Amino acid sequence: MKIFLLTFLLLFTAINPLFAQRDTEHWFAPMAARSTNVSTPQQALYFSTDSTTPFPIEIYSNNTLLGTVTVAKGAPQTFQIPLGSIITSNTSELFVPVNKGLYTKGTKPYFATFRFSVTSHGEILTSKGKAGIGKKFYAVVSPIENPVTALNFTAGIMATEDNTVVTVSDYSDNVVFTNGWTGVTNPTLTFTLNKGQSYIIEGTGDNAGNKEGFIGAKIEADKPISVTNGNFNGQFAIIPPGSIFDGSDIVMDQSVPVDRLGNEFVLVKGNGDIAERMEDALIVATESGTQVFINNGATPAITLGEGESYRVNKLLNTNYINQGNNHYNMYIKTTKNVYVYQLLAGVATSNATIGFNYIPPLNCYLPRKIDEIGNINILPPTINNVKLNILTETGAAVTVNGVPPPAAQGPYQVLGTSSWVSYSVPNVTGNMTITSSKAVTAGISGGSGVVGYGGYFAGFSSIPVIAKQTGDCIPGIVLELDDSFDSYQWYKDNTAIPGAISNSYTPTQSGEYTVKITVGSCPPIITPVYKVFTCLTETTLNQTVCDGVKFIIPTFTNSTQAVVPGTVTIITPPVNGTAVIDPTTGVISYAPVFNYVGPDSFVYKFCGNNPNFTDCEQVTLNLTVSESPVVNNASLRTCFLEANHATGLFNLTNASVTIQPGVTKKYYPSPTDAENSTNEILNPTNYIAPTGVAYVKVINANGCYRIAEVTLTVLPPVTSAVLVDKIICVEDKTTLDAGPGFNGYEWSTGAVTQSIQNVGVGTYWVKLKTGDCITLQTVKVYASEQPVVSNIDISNTTVTVYAIGGNPPYQYSMDNIQWQDSNIFTDVARGTPAVYVKDSYNCEPLKVEITIPNLINAITPNDDGVNDVLDYSLLSGKKNLEFTIFDRYGSKIFQGDKTNGYKWNGTLGGSKRVSTGNYWFEIRWNEPSGKQTAVKYTGWILVKGRE
């Protein structure tokens, strides 16, 4: 290798084209170098971004923070990296998990490249961001055309999550690894890595089986990994017989997983001459039956099986087409997705300036802007001449740093497709921004002396695939797609998520997530499924064990899944007790050691019943083993309430249920309420209740409790049995006596004696004291109800008195002096005597005045003026007077009233005289006494005619 620059200058004969993807995190897997090739090393990370707002980027190795830089648009940054963090020449660090590799993360998207060098060799390893993270890869290294020990192939595999299982297989049986393993002795390599750990594979160039034997090796992992592959010194130039190799160089690139691949590619030639046989393309198939078409070929150049490779210009070095002005491009189309790596040169005159470049596939979903590529012409410590190559859709408007390229720089047609064109812009420097009105990707080819490098920017998420922005599971995982698309719609389990229309989404539920995206006139597409799982939820619970065994029912904190009993396990058993799982129910029973009081803990784990997205939770249960309070039952007695004699007012706090200090008491109406802490009696000092039981929950400082019963007794009212209502004559007085046996008396009259005298009609009360209770007893003195004369019948001189009411038996009198038990008086003289009635109370008698009319026993209605009429007009002043004549058959023949003056002349209807004979009459009226006593006077009369 020739050295043209300053004596300390490192000459870089590699031109690994710069594939960079703007993203929020970047992973760099390590690589193996021959010890003879590691001298005067220099290595640094280069960062650039389109964000005008500065933001920090953290740099990690072995999960340890190495440092932080702050970047912004126009202010790219560099961070020096220790050699041992990513490159090793120590064979003991091969084929074993090692703590090597780099990981960077920022709060906004950015480009990241790892630029490194040793004496006479250099390389740029560019990150594809999360587009470079996946679970399945096929290794691609350059063919080793110069079989010497100083050359090698290498692949570094780095885990992004803990407990990642990786298997490497399908390499040639003829491969010989650095540690002596072969494809026969070890047809597969399987290993487990934690996050940040790596596994480095190497084989030296002096073994014939290593020339192409590792190309197409399958790398599979159960969790996302990053892969770096290539040669830490390689030589793939095909020289004519008799010629020599000018040297070798580092040939390295970061791979992408198979779900980022495509089947349409355009390559723009690097800086080498076509005749030097370095400008080429290496294709690796991922599926059997893959047909390869070059430029406008109508028939496939070759059909490849899975893992097989094809070097396009190996046999026919005419596949790069000069489109004018020495602008060469090549079109590759395959029937299935493949890896395409460009083999190229940094300068035209040396076959040592070789490069190795993964080419992103073309599709409608490439970005429209690449902003910004930082320090594009710097490969420390040199400044180089750089040519910018641009691929975009036909008809697109393109600018470079805001200026459209001149016609001499493009666009140039591509043989085989009319959809894409290419540009070449020479001598670019500093920071670059490329824009297009359609899909675009850009690469560079640079060199100075024997130094050459290049790379592609963007395009690695052009086959849209969901990636993690951060986190591994719920909670904490954030999913994202590239932010260059026009629209987004996220789906969970094929159902659109309302409002999830940005390029990132934070899942809250496990499931299968996809995104429908659009850009420009491209048809909408839906990404492959990304399965999201919930994290192992780790929780801590604090509980108290009271009175021996405690039962713990495993329950999810957030998940809606049902706990599967068989998944309950004890991770860490308790120290001061035992924890036993019921295999049927999953319930854990904990029992402390006998008489133990104090702290204890154990850890248990359980999982849910969703077979595809199983939620699990691990609980650290901190226990306080405590004694329960000592309680005793109590009783309370209280007087009845006047409003409701069945109830009383209790102060429950007066119930002495414990003598232990530092306890809390809560009061409840039932044992169930006390156990469940429901329906608490909130005002226990004023608790109204009937005779029964209340319950006191006595709780100590550890939360242990016992329940005491408080018997409640309502003392009923005690009344006087001898104090009863009395009936007296209204004009009389009496004595009220409450009887003996009470502790005190208080009458409504103000008296405080057992009895009160000279009491008239009225209502009285007395407060009778029994112990501390006072019963209010009411007593009434009624006036006796006087009898009432309901009616009086008078028949000739006989008077019959009928009485009601009062208190029989009655006594009757006509003079208020002589009294008789009979209600019949005979031989009563005509006139207006009085009738007296009194009942058994012997109160002032009732007096009713009556009228005994003159008795007329015969009339002779012959108009002689003597006894012609029956005349009772003298009674007309009586109230409700009625005068009725009946014949001997009881038929009414005459009704006396005001119209006929209560007179009857012995006729029917006033004209026809009745026959001679006896007729009955009946006279009714009401005496004008207070009760309007009804009087009936009856008799008979002889009507004698003229015969």
C-alpha cells in the first residue's frame, strides 16, 4: 500500500459506501481484525441531523455510558471511541459472548457513522438505524481473491435485548474458522447474548474454503440483533494473469434484515476504471428460485437458490452502461428479494482501493429529502474529493443544498427501467442536503491518493417495517416507522386505532400491530405485523399477617387476563414462615413460624391465560407478622327515647372492649359490616338503636384487628299501674294517685307528691323516675257522659221515656224528687210536665219538658157545631209536628199539616165522610229541649155519623 499524505496520515484504501439512515437510535456490532493489521488505530463516531433544535445523543458500550454530544443542523459532532469497544484482534474474544459494540440514542432522528482506520487502511461503517435491526439476516462478505493470512472475513452480531438466542448456519462445509472449527465439525453456531453483548466470527484468507464459503450464511435470532459483516482487510479485484495485487483494504458494512430487502436496484459506478475489474455487484438470494435480470436483459442472467451468490461482472465485465460523460450505471431486477452489495474502487489507478457497499432497494416509498449528511468529505485525518450520486424517480425536481444540479450532472437514464434516473455531482464538501419531489436516495464516492470511501443515505426503511423507538415491551415500548411518509394509520389486531395517525405509537395493550401508510401517488401498503408483548410486571405489595395463616390470591395489577393457577410459582420463599400454593386454585397460603412476630417477605410469579400474548407479573410481598388486639365483649344500657320507646341513645365509645393502647376503634351495626368495613357508624357517641348488639372493630398499628360485641339494652318505660283515667261528673273533683315504688314524681300541676287531690275534669301528666330513667305518663279525668232521652211515647195518660248514652242503669223521675227504675209513668195529668233522667254516675239529671194534650175520644161530624172536628191546632207550635189518622186496617186516611190547621172533620179528602167506627191517630213532634227529644202521642177516636 502506498502512503502519499503526511507522514502520520493514514491512507484509506477502502471505499465502503456510506449507508446511513436518519433515526433515533443506532447499533454498531463489532468486528475482528488480524493482529498484524491493527497499528496506529483511530476511530470516532460522526453525528449529523436535520433538527434545528439542538438535542443530546448518548453513546453506550457494554450498556455503559461513554459520553454525550449535542447536535443540530449545521453543527455535526464527533465522538472518539476506544479501539477495544468495537474492534478486536484477540482470538480469545472470538466465538464467545463479549462486551463489545456501540449503541447510541437521541431524542430526535440523526445520522450516525463509525469512521475508523489503522495504518494504510480505513473504513466508514454507517448505521441504518433501527432499519438495521432484525431477526433474520444473510451474511455477505467480499470474495477473497488473494488467499493470504493477512486477509479475513468477519461477522459481528450484537444483541439489542437480554436473553437473545442466535443461530448461524448454512455456510459451506469448507469454511475454516479462526478457532479451528469447520463447516463439518460445527455446521451451526448457537449462542445466547444479553443486551449490548456481541459474538464475533472470523476466518482467515489463506484457506481456500473461506474465499466465498461464508457468503450467504444464515443468521437468525429470536430477538432483534445488529449485524456487521465484511473483511477487515479484503481483496476482491480480478486481475489479469501475470498481474499483481496492489494491496488490500478494510471492506466492511452494516447489514439489514431480510424484511428490509427489495428486488429492484440501480448502481452508479464508483471511481475505479471498468478495466480494473473492481467495479461490480454481488447478489445474495434469500429464497430459492430467484431469477436475476441485468439492465434490459429479457432472460435471467442466473437463477439462484437460498443463500447462493452471484457476481455480476465476474464473467462479463460489460454490465455498467455509460450513459454519457463517463456516467456509468447498472440496473438489477430480481424476482424475489435479495441482498445487493456494490464492489467498487475509490481511485481509478489502484486495485487496492476497494469498497463494499450494501445497495438499498428502489421503491415508491423512499424518502423525499436527505437532510443532512455531515462532514461529507472528511475521513479523519484526511479531506477527500467526493462525488455525490443521486437516484430518484423520473421527472422529479432535484436540488443539492437548495440548488438544482446542472444538466451535465444529470438526470441520466437507466437501461432497463424508465422509472428511475441517476445524477452525479462532483467535488461536494461539508454538510449536504438533497431534496426531490419524488422518491430519492443518495450515495457518495470519495477518495484522495489511495484513499477512497462512499456510502448511501436513507432508503433502508423504504420497505416499511415497524421498529422499536424505545423500550422492549408494555409499558415503555414505543413503535415507529420512518417519518418520510404522507399518512399513517395504526392497527391493532386488524382494527384501526382511533387517532393513531403519526409515524410513532405507544401501545398500551399487547397484540399484533400494523400500519397502513401512503406517500405521493404510491398505492397504500400495510406493514408486516409487529407483535407487542407486555413486560413482566414487577410489583411490591405490603401486607400484614394476623392470627396465623394468610391467604394470598394472585391478581394482576393491570392486565385483564385471568390468572392460570398452574403458573403460580414461588420465586423466593419466605425466611420466617412457609408459603404453599394450592395447585387447583393458585391461592398461596402463608403461615409464619410459631410465635414469630416481625417482618417477612417472599416473591411469587404468575401468568395469564392468553396463549399468544401471555401477561406475567412478579410480586414481592413484604409481610408484617403481627399479633391481633386483645378484646372483650361489653354491654351498654340506656333509657328509652320518648319519640320511640323501642330505641335508645347510646354512646358506643363508652363500651370498654379493650385496655390496649395505640389501637383504633371503628363501630358497625353488624358482624359482616365490621368484617368488610362497610356501613360504618360515623357518629358512635350518638347512636340510636333498639335493644340488640353493636360491633367494635379494634385495629392495632399493623392493621390487625378483632371484633368485639357490645350488647345494647334499651330500658323500657316504667308506668304506674294504678294511675288510670277517671270519669267524674263535670261538677265534681277527684284524686289522682301514681302509686308507690318510684324514685320521684313530678306532676303537670307542679306537685312532686305521689298523688294530687281536688282534680277536676282535664288531662294531666306525671314524670315517674325509675333509676336514671323518667317515664312520662299521661292521665285523663273525663266528665261523665250524660244520658240522652231519645224519644217519649205518650198514650192517653201513659208516658214512656226512652234514654240512651251515659252509663246505665238509668233512673227516671217526673218531679226530680221521687225516682224510679221504670221508664213508664201512668196517669200523667194533662198539661206540660217534665221528665227527669240520670245514669249510674248520679250526676245532675237530664230534664225534658213534655206536653200531654187533651184527649178527644169522639167526634160527630154533623155540622151542628158541637164535636164536629178533631182539633190539635194547639200543638202547631211544636217542631216537626205530624198528625196522622189511620183506619182499622192501618191505612192512612188523613194527614194533618199547616194547610188544614191540624184539624180533621171525619172525611176522606175533605168531602166524603168516613163510616162510623173507631179510628187511630198518631201525633209526632220534637220537644224544644237541647236534644230535640222525639215525642209520639197516640190514641183512638170514635167517629159517629148521622145514622
